[in-house]
Amino acid sequence: RMSLSDIKNIVAWRMAYNKVLKDAAEKAGTTKDPAVQKIIESRLSTAAGLLLLDRKTTECMTYDKTKEHYEKTWEKNFKGTKEFTLIAITTTDPNVVQRLMREHMNEEDLKAVLDGNPGTTRYMYMESRPQSLFPPEISDAVLAAKLGAVVGPFETRGAFMLFYVKKVDPTKKKEFTPEFFETYKETARKDLINTVLQDLYKKYSVETFDVAGSPIDVFNIGGADRKEGKDDKSGKTKKDKGKKSQADLLKAKDDAVVGSFTNGDKKEKVTVSDLKKYYKVDSLLDEPLLAMAQQFNMEISDVIEHAIKLLVDGKVLEQEVKHTKYDETPEAKDKLERIRAMEIAQQYLNKYVSVNKADIKNAYNKFIKSIPEEEKNDNEIAVRMVFFRTREDASRALQTILSGDKKFGDMFKVALTEKTGVDLGYLKRRGTPPELWKLIKSGASGACCREVVEIDGSQFGIRGARFGIVYVADRRPVVLPSLSNPQDATYFKNLAEREKAIEIAKEKIQAGVLTVNGRKVEDWLSNREFIDRVLAMFIGTPG
């Protein structure tokens, strides 16, 4: 969060930074280097495609066109459908399932069952949700049920999901007011981006494939015919496909084609090699892609298909830029010139910043010295958390664990499926919220902390929950980084390069800029903390 004044200062500093480093790059001949030119033109081509996509989408975002989009969406997806008001229930306990599966149950009886099993059972109110939000097997069951019935169970990742039917109403068409326009336009934008891209896929005869060569629909990744437990045309379940796909990913050849499109009279191919270069990985099972699968709770095969889509999207947008000559329009030229200046500055630093072993050692020593002594002698603590919306719910659940009635592991397994649980891995004192560190520091390994912690769950990716049960999985002595570790050595090489880049940028700015926002550049540069922070924003993080 920054003030308007801070934003103006950073914008002014970016302009100064880009200007002086661009001038320095041109004087040094950096911009004449064919390799540098190739990198810059590639980045500009990608940027031009994204600018064009934004423009095409924005053209469709007028009040009247957005209203027209809503009208068509209503007719296609919502007219004649229902809205469901439900209580969604997730449990790992088969006995709870049996107790809930009665012909009719009032809400008080239902809540008594749910509240009596907090360790294995979670529930959430769903108010007026459109029928189209649910898979056909669930919406069909709800429509066929009486009010007050529980439908299910539907299996999901080792748990059972059920729905208590409170109300089923006809879907009401909303009045398209200026207020509704503001809330609806982002929904429309996402849909319109896909519409624009689908039109371009047709225009350039795009085909997309998985790494095994089978055609895929990248606009329906993980679609209805691929839900877990439901057979697709091959007779494989999604779980089976996931296992097979990992094997395919490991043995995927670099020349395997994952996409193709027309480029004039030619057919261009997109390969696994292009995909690896785009994501800067050596294997399709490298950490960045696996981390994405874990973060978004997706199959790795779906992550790779999404990666293929993003790569092919970029290629197709580049084709459209060439075809329409959008990059030659005054609107695009102005924006691309600013992007070019940023890229030239970065390439200049990339070419002329070099570090030796002494520089790397200095960066390492500086980092180690910055760690407080008490932290060096401290522990790293492995933590898992389950979040609740109210302190009462969290306290009730914690009590069932402390009394031995429930196990944290069972509760955590359910919470992961509902995205209310998170494995934080090993935490250090630095960077951990103080209230959480104080609690886990005194907690016993292999047990829940005996107090509920109040902490904003959104910082861990869990929105709308502020009360957590904390489980200390393990603790170990702090392991300090070492230059003998290749990963640490790479990090400190990058850190040393960034520090040298910041020093070069400061020298060039001091030599070429008199004032920034009316203040002498020498005055700015005397505030080392501010300048280092601002320039680090432009230069990027280590690695």
C-alpha cells in the first residue's frame, strides 16, 4: 500500500532509470548486439500481443456491449434454470454419511449431527448459487430431491460430499443497472478474452496436443468429461490418466509437437522444447510446474495443458499483431517504446554486470551478518493449520482434538479438500507473524498447540477465515545457507549481480539526472534504503 506521492516518486524514478540506462546501452553498443536485439524483439512481440488482446477485449467492455453479453449469457446459460440454496457438507466419516442419508431431516437435527463431529465433518452455507455452477450429477440429484433432503454422497479426494437442500428457486434475471455493470464487467472480461482467443484459434487453424500427441481442447481443461471417477472416451478415469500422464511427461521428447498454427502459407509447430524454454525448466516435472499444481490443487497433466495454452496463445497473438500491424499504431508505439526502454536497460545490466568469487563471498557474508544471533541458534518449525470463520468453531474443533475424540490428521485431510487447511512447511522466526511464532515456539512436536490463534488466513491463501488450529509437525535446528550448496551458491551469485546492478544504476542516474520530482538526485541517493528498495523493484529479485 503506497500513497499517491510514493507512486509518483516511483514512476519518476522509473523514467529516470530507463532513460539513463538506455542512453548508456546505446553508447556502449549493447543495442547493436544481434543476440540482444533478438531478445528485445521477442519480448516486444509478446508485449504487443498482450496489448492487442487487452484492446480487443476493452472494445467489448462498453456499457451497451457488456449488457448485450449479459443478455446472451442469461439466455444461453441461465434462462429456465434454478438457483440452489444448500448446505454443502464434507466428511471422512462413513457413519456421519449414514446418519445424514434420511428421507427428510430438519435443519436443527442436521446441525446437531454436523456440530457433533467437527473433527471429521465440515459444512458451508451456499446461498442462491446457479445450477450451472454444479456438475450434472449433483444438480440432477438436487432437482430430483425434496426440500429438507440430503443428496449424495459424492466422493472427492478421499472424502464424501453431501448437500442439504434448503431451497430451489427459478433463477432470477438481474436488472442491468450501472451498479450491476461494475460488478459484472470483470466476469464478462474473462469470457470475452476466451472468445477473442477462440476466434483467433479458428483464424489461424490452431491445433493443440498433449505431450503424447493426443488432441486436446485447451479451452476445456479438466472439463466435464474428465471429472475424477468419470470415464472418458478412452475408458480411463482421471486418476488413471494422471498416472499415465506423469509417465508421458517424463519421457516426452523435445521435438514432440504440442501445438500448430498457420503463418501465411506455412504451418508452424510448437514443441515440448519451446514449452521448456518458455517456462525455463529442464523437465516438465520440474519444481515450478509441480508447485503450480499443488498451489491450485490441479493434476499436473492439467497444469501442462494450461501451460501449452498460454504458450500457443502468445504465438497466435504475435501472428495477429503481424497481420493487423497493430504494433505500428500510435497507441501501441507509445506503450511499446516504454517497454523497449525497460528491456534495453535490463539487457545492458545483463551484459555488463559480472561478479567474481569475492563479490559472491561478500554478498553471502552480508546476508549471514544480517541474521540475528538468536535466529541462528533457533529452530525451524514445520506447521500445519486449519482455519475457521469464528473463534467458537475453532475452539470447539480444538477441544475435540485435545480430548482425544478426534485426530488432527483426519481434520486436516478434510480441510485440504475444502481449501481451509494449509501446510506451511518449515517456518523461521524471520517472516513468521509474531503471534504465530510465539505459539508454535512453545508447542510440542507432533501435537496441536493448545490455543486458537487469530491471524488473517488470506496471507496463506485462505480468505474469510481468521481463527486457526495449529499443529507442530516437526522442529529442527536452523540450517544456514552454504556456498558449498549449489542452489545457495546460485542464489548468492544472483544476489551479488543484483547488488552490482543497483550500484551501476545509481552511478548512471547520478551522472545523468539533476532532479527527480523537483528534488536533487544527490538528496535522493543519500537515502540508501529508499533507493535500494526502488531500484530493486526495477532490477528484480535474485534468481
